[in-house]
Amino acid sequence: MNRIVAILSVIGLVTACGEGVPDADFIYAAGQEHNHLDPVKMSWSHDIRLAHCLYDTLVVFDFNDFVIRPGAAERWERSDDGLIYTFYIRANARWSNGDPVTAQDYIHAWRRAMLPDFAADYTQLMFYIRGAESFFNWRTEQLKQYAELAKTGSGGHADAAESLWQLTGDEFQDRVGLSAPDDKTLVVRLTQSTPYFLELVAFSIYMPVHAHSVEAATSVNPRTGMRQTRSDYWSSSITNGPYQIAKREFKRYMLLTANDHYWDRAAMKNSRIREDIITNAPTALTAYHAGEVDFLPDMPSAGPIPSDLSRADRPDVHLQKMAGTYFYNFNCQPRLADGRENPLADMRVRRALSMAIDRKTIVKRVTQLNQPIARSYVPVGAIGGYRPPVEDGIAFDPVRARQLLADAGYSDGSNLKGLSILYNTNAYHELSAQAIKSMWQEYLGVVVTLEGEEGKAFSVKLKKQDYTIARAAWFGDYADATTFLEKMTTNDGNNDCRWSNEQFDRLIEQAAFEPDPKQRNQVLASAESILLREAPMALIFQYVNLYLYDPQRLHGLRPNAWNRWRFEQVEVGGKRQ
Amino acid sequence: MLRLIAWRLIQLPLILAIIFVVTFTLVWMIPGNPLDRPDAQRPPPEIEQAMLRQYNLHDPWVFAGSYLQGIFLGSEHYPAPDFGPSLQYQDQRVLQIISAGLPVSVQLGAAALIVALCLGTAAGVIGALWPGSFLDLSSLAMALIGISLPSFVTGSILLVVFAGLLQWFSVVGWGSPQHYVLPAITLGVMPAAYVARFIRLGLADIMSSDYIRTARAKGLSYHHTVFKHALKVAYLPVISFLGPAAAATMTGSFVVEAVFQVPGIGTHFIHGVLHKDQFLILGVVLTYASMLVAFNLIVDIVYAWFDPRIEYAAESR
């Protein structure tokens, strides 16, 4: 018996005690752990949400009012031709360690963002700056050569790597249109006039980093010649935004405390934020109802949980239309990956299929949040000053759909063969695909097969154009219609439909040179009209997010279509339950 | 005994090498680019190539070389040997992730084992000594429910009732003992049912054996016989079950970790594969494999301690 007790007590010792979680003024639950804390590499919205707490961009875009406000720069100037921007950084802009924020900090950060060494999804957003793209390509080529030399043994030592880096510094100076006449002035030269450049400057990849400490945490790999910043730097980085990271427990929580050197510290409404990582939505809900968290920004956007909540008529349930569209891509190439002729190359077939989707049923029965039906690609109301041409969008009309299909030579639909819906496996993508399959069968007599794939395999098929119809979504990155429309230009790498229309491409290009914002938006809208008429994709619905917070307790939390928040403006009144 | 330990220790690197090769091959066969996201925009090809090069993902041989170098010798940026970066959580090293998560998984697993042993023993003893009684039937029913209900159901029910409605426990956080209770019960119910079954069968059998009758005839008290002599023998099958059970509770807590927001490494096992996070998968698999081998070794030692006949056999060989 005492041996049993011995075993039990050994096991018991293993179960040692730890500490609890620190308290905070405002607690929210993130739906997943962070993928990056390095602002250059961020691309997930939960990372970007945090980045805005930590780093202050030169200008800040207000996603509720669609205006640019000063950030770390108190003012800025734009040259008449729109090619040169000059930013004047505030005298009282400081890093969390008290150092002044300088133009060099921005140049250093932007150079990092242009290096293939740190390449990330959004690197191309830097290519608006003159010379950035050629600098990126130059460095890529140099690194390739370096790696080759290292392999043969004639290179690949610390000195060679260091001298390549010196050379890179000079090349950057020569090629890239960034300069700092003094510590507080930053001059940016662009490749071409970019009417939404300030929106880009407000985006996470344009955030500054504290040059001195980042440089200290960065070293060159003599084998590859690449620079690498120690990943642990970012969990305790020096910041210039409203907060700094006080404590991080991976997969548990992150505690942010106010950065006392932040230039607008006096206006902050709270001084401690805790972000709890709760991946399981029902658990997050239980925590919210038990009063352990104040705000749930990452609830699932479809299915029974949000549907039940939205029907409950509760003041703390907030539904927000998002700047994101759910749609189906049609492969528009004349031939399919296997060499067969592609029936979807015919616009009438695409329009017919799109017309035979009863979107109301999908948003009611499948996604269950009554999302607004998408009749335009750019979501309505998501972009200030831009009105999508919804009248050109396709609405549910099975009679016309049958007619169109007959015109295209498929009189009874059953001779339209070989189509399948490719989707990444997920409960509601699968149910939507089933619903649409049965609608096409019922209204058109077209039989399609369903092809569910795991995320990675799904991406591979898309890239190889190995599909006929594929589920897709697009979320805007910056508040300009081009964030949606440019994807559909002929040479864009994300144009998965491989749809190509000369007039569309021309209009998008024309918009880039149009100085008048109103006129420009009209040009973009006429481009979108072409897109909607040609139907390279069947638009289904606009995403809706569900947020949970008590408006009586939380003041200053303003939901918007872009999932961007200003947590420093959140005032928490009253006690948690 | 020493020979047994030495033999197992010699086996360990060999087993790990085989597991590494198999896992490495399987991981490279998963389709897709670990750095892309199905729902997000894809960068231009040259940026995508640059992204892959940062992590040596452009070539499996270069990757294997740099990975093994990292494990044994460390790399230029990280001189201490480690498992490389995580591709999914790029500001973390795999070693950091494992060293943060493993103690949690082990603690939770250990707590679940305590639950399993306590509940299982109690139910087993009751069942063996008073078969057919109300207590026995109810413990049987509990065991049946424990085995049949998947842990996400048990866990969710416990969570909603005890953390949500009654608020006896906190939903968020990890560290203080109150966070252990619900997940440990959820995870421990299933092995408890097995323990109960082993003890119930074993004890009933032993209680009718000759030496117990002799002990009773010599005047030993009933309780003394049961707890001092019979239970010890009845525990032997439980001990050999403890090895796999410990491995199962410490490594198989994926669902429980998700339901109770426990920051263990079970979830990385699944997510690593879904995201094709090569570094994380290899790191977690190698860690788990070492743990499994270690547990089997510990069980062998404990078994020999409980049942001296095994040690004699080994020595006389």
C-alpha cells in the first residue's frame, strides 16, 4: 500500500503549482496565438491588431470615418505630381525606452521590409517606393550568388557576408527613394503617383522599429549571407505606440502596459490590457459569460454559435459587415489543367451558374448570420467615397440562367460536364458547396462534383490552376478599391481565375494616374462594372463579424469593416460580473 | 535491472533516428508551401522564393543538413543546439514552444493519472469486495460512461457546469491548482475506467485464492489482507497499464487542451501537421518518441520494484 502512496506522491510532485494571470483594465480574448510579432512579417489580422497597440505609424487611418490622422508624424506634405511625400515627425515622439523616434528608425524599418532576408506576404506593398523593387531583386540575386559560392567553398565566411551587407547598404542608399534631411524629417519618393499611399503608410508593414536594438538583435548568417533578427526580440521589443509588452506567456496571454513615453499618453483611457489566447470558441464564450474577459473580437463568422447569439436580441452582441467577400472562382482559361476544353471560358456559362445560386438560402441556412448578399466584388460601405456598381451585379434568376446556358449550347444542362467545386475543408465551406451543388442541379440540371482539400493541398491546386470552380475569399488590406480590384488584373499573381480583360486593365492603370479622388473612384467603379458583367467569379456574400462586449461597460470601442481597433481609447467602466 | 536500463538507453538513439527519417519523409510529402495561407493573398513568386529560402525550405537536402546541424551543433544565429524556428509561430523557437508546453502537458497528464488511480482504485475495490451492491453498480456505470463519452463532451459539460454556471473554477489561465481540476478529471476518467476494471477483476480473483484464505485463517484482519496483500498483487496489471496510460494522458491531451485552453503541446501535434510546420512536427515527434521510450523504461523499473520475481529472473539470466 505504501508503495502505491509513493507512486502517487511522485506523480503529485510533478504537478507543481504555478502562478495565476495578472489583472488588467481591459481584457480581450484572441482566437489564436500570434504568428508574428515582427511588424514586417505580419499578415494575419490578429497580429496586425496587436501591432497597432505597439507601433505608431507616421499617419493613422481612421477606418470608421475614412480619414487620415496624424500619427508619429505631426504633419506631411505631398508634392504636386504626387511623387514626393515629406513627413515631419513629432518632437515628442519617443520610444518606450525614452529614445526619440527619428526618421532613421523609419528608414531602417522600411529597409528591413524591402529585404528578401525577411521577406513576407506584404513585401510588395513597399514596392510603391522608388527603387524598392529593384533593390529587392538586386539583393535576391546577390544572395543567390552568395549561396552558390558558399556551396562551392570559395565563399560563405563571416567576412564575405559582412562585406555583402556593406555593399547592400550602399546599394540601398543609391537605389531607394528614402532620405532623412534631419532626424525628424523623412522624404519618400514614389515610383508613380499612388493616390492611396498614405493608407499604405498606415499599414503594419510601414511600422517603425527601434533601429538600435533591432540591429543589436540582428546578425548575418555566413552560410546564406542573409540577415536574421533573433525571434525572441519581438516578445520584449522597444515600441513607440501606446503600449509595450510587459509579459508574454506563449499560448496563454500577453500583458500590455502603457508606454509612458508615447506622445499621446495623456489621451489614453487605460493603462493595462491583457490579451488571453482562447482558441476554442465555446470556451471563449464561457469565459466571457463568467466575466473573465471583456471583449470577444474573434468569434466564428458562421455556424450555430454566432447564429444563436445574433438571434438572442442581446445588447452586447454586435454584428459588423466586413471588408471581405466570399465567392467562387471560375477558371477562365480556354483549356483546363488536363488539356480539356473549358466550358467556363464562355462568359454565358459563368453568368448562368452565378445566376442559379440562391444566395439568400445560403446566408440563412448555412452561414446563418444573414450576411448581406454580395452583388459587387468590393463590399458596399467598406471604402470611403467608393460606390460599387451593384446594379451590374448578378442576382438570383433561374429562368434567365437556363436561357443563358441554352444560348451557350447546353440546352438541358446535363451536357455541361466535368465541373467540380474545390474547397478547403471547413464545416461551412463544405455545407455551402453542397447547397450550391444542389441548386445547380435543381435549377440548371448541371451536375458537379465536390472536391474538399486540406488548406495546403487546396492552395497547391489553385496555384496550378488545377480546378474548374473554387471557393475563395478576399479581404481588403488598405482602404482603397484597388486593394480588391488589382487582384483581377491580367498579370496579378492572385488572379486565380486567370481572367483577363484589356479594358479592365486599362481602367485600373488609368485610375493610378487620376489625381482627382472622385473621378478616380468613378474610373475604378467602371472597371468593376466590367468585372461584374463578365462574372469571372460568382459573388456570394459579404463577410459579417460578430463581436461581443457590453456597450454599457466598454466605451470607445468602435467596430469597423476592417477589424482595426484603437484599444487605447477603450474606457472600461464598472466591475466585471 | 542495470542491464535492462542500459539496453533501453542503447536502443533510444536508434529508435529516434528511425522515427526522424520516417517523419522527415512524411513531412516533405505533405503538399503545399508551409508559409502560405489558403485564404490570404499570395506574394509574387520571387518573394515566395525568398520566404522559403529564409528557412532552407527550397530544398529538402539543404533543410535536412541545416536541421541536423541545428539539433546537434546549433546554428549561426542560435549557437545552442535547438529544433529550429516554428514556421507557424515565427517569433518562437520550437525548443521554446516545447519547453513551455511540455511541463504543462506532463503536469496535466500526471494530474490525470492521479485522478485515474484514485477513482479507478476506489471503484475497483468496491466492485471486487461488494459485487452487485449499489456502489458497485454506480461505479460500473461511471466506468462505462467514462469509456464511452469522448473527452470533448465530458470536458464541455464539466466546463459549462463548474466553470460557467457554478463558477467554482476559472475558465481562463493555467498555473494555479484550480486550473488543473477539470481538465485532469476529463482526461483521467477514461484511464480510471480501465484501472477500475483491472482491479475489480484482479482483486476478486485474488480474494478467493489460497494464500489469502491462509492469511485470513492465520488471523489477519480483513482490511489488512485486502490492502496489504491482495491489492498489491491486483495492482500489477495496473502498473503495466500505467506506461501507455501515462504516455496517452501526457501526449494525447489535444482535445482537453483545446476545450480548457491548456497551453500544452498536444495541440501543436495536430496544428503542426495542418500547417505543414516542418520544424514543429519534427521537434514534437522527437520529443514524444523520447518520452514514450522513457515511460516504458520507468514502468519496467517500477514493475520490478513491485514484483521482485522479475528482478530475480533478469539476474539469473
